[in-house]
Amino acid sequence: MAKQIFIQGVTRDGKTFRPSDWAERLAGVMSSFRPGGVQPGSHLSYSPWCFPTVVNGVKCVVCSMELREADPMAWDFVVNFAKDNNLEYGEACLMPDEKDTGSRPAPG
């Protein structure tokens, strides 16, 4: 079973989504949704449940199914962002590379 959804910075008609920092903005909005809730300084880092990355040269936001369990309204916000902006998205699972310790997403 997939553990994340990947929202790609490409619309369903194949156009690159703008602005170019959309992934960082979306993940920044979601930074307070994290295990244990908001902590001092948590706004300075992305949530492990919702973070930007690049996959095959395409900006993406990876959103963990754990967010859906912890806060269904936050999950709906992210999914509706993708739908409202006609972005490609789908379920997948990040695979850490062999050097990864599991503490951060594997590079795309």
C-alpha cells in the first residue's frame, strides 16, 4: 500500500505549474502539521508529513498518509490544492537510497 501522495508541478494538460516556488510555498503552509504538533521553531522546517522534492526534474510535494490520519482537514487542503490547480498527483512510496538513514527523503 502506498504511504504518500506525490503532487507534481505539471498540470493535467502537460504545462509546468507556476509560480516556480509553488512546492516550497505549499509545504511551508503545511509546516505546522507534524508529529507532536507545533513546536517552537517548527515553522523553520518542513513537516515530515508534507515536504517539497524534485523527482525526475519535476518539482513535487510529497504528502504522507499519516497527515490524513492526524488531521483530515489538512489532508483535504493539500489534495484539494492539487485538484483545484489541475495538477497531476498519485499514490506512491518513497524509497530511500542505500546511503539514506531514513531520517530524510531520498533525493529525486
